Amino acid sequence: MRHDGGYRCNVGIVNLDSAAHTWTVGVNGFGATNSFTVTVDAISMKQVPIVAPPAGKTYGDLLLSIQPDATGFFWSAYAASVDNITGDGWVSHAAQP
């Protein structure tokens, strides 16, 4: 994925459980690292932009880690990077261990 002056990155999480859950999203970029949480209601999905990098930094090319608050339920996730000028984008489906 990529997030800098020319590209933006979003994360989408699908919660297929009958209870709400919270995921911790880790952002590990060439220029900065950060993390944030996303809470998704039961049988729902949410797409959010990744959190801004620390002041004066940019992520550039990056990897995301997505960790749920529990195990034993079904969920899925993806990330999407979009070119800010052309609108071209690409998506990567999360692989669960």
C-alpha cells in the first residue's frame, strides 16, 4: 500500500460476528509508523482512512497489520490505496494467520 502526498490509503474491516469487535491497525511505512483502532458493529463493515503520520513525516510505501480483539469468529479485511490525481486504485485482501 502507499500513503503520501500523491496517494491515500483506507482500511476496510468486515465483522461477521453477532457482537461488535475492535481491531488494532498497525501502519509500518518507510518514513513513519503508527497505530489506531477500528470498532465494527456486529454483522457490519467499516472503511476508514489510515491515521495521519506523525507531524513532519510521511508513510510512503507501507505494510498494515490488522489484529482483532478476540479469536473464534469470522472476519475479513482489506486495504485500498488511491492515486489522488487520477483516482486509480488498488486493493489488497488481508491474509489471516
